[in-house]
Amino acid sequence: MKAEEIRKMSEEGLEKKEKELREELGNLSFQHKLRPLEDASRLKKIKKDIARIQTVINEKVQS
């Protein structure tokens, strides 16, 4: 997910997307502990998306 796409979303949409990504991250990390994932880089991508969303939320709160 690109930062430009994230900035266009509303705060409610951002919070919803962050929650979805956190759930997906939890599920994938659990699966990865049981057996290696085919695309282990997906974990890193999700973490970065969560960080981008949190950054945009903080920007919107401060402005």
C-alpha cells in the first residue's frame, strides 16, 4: 500500500485498515511459527504498512 493511497483515506478507514492488518500479521506470524511461509517477506510488508498508517493518523491528529 502506497503512502499516497493511505493519505486519501479517512481516519475511520485508516483505523479499520490498521486493525485488519494487525489481525493478518498475527495470523501470518502464528502460521510462520508452525511452518515457514512461502512468502516470509509478507510479514515485513504488513509491518511497514501498519507503520505508514500510524504515521498518517498522527499527521492528521496533529494538524
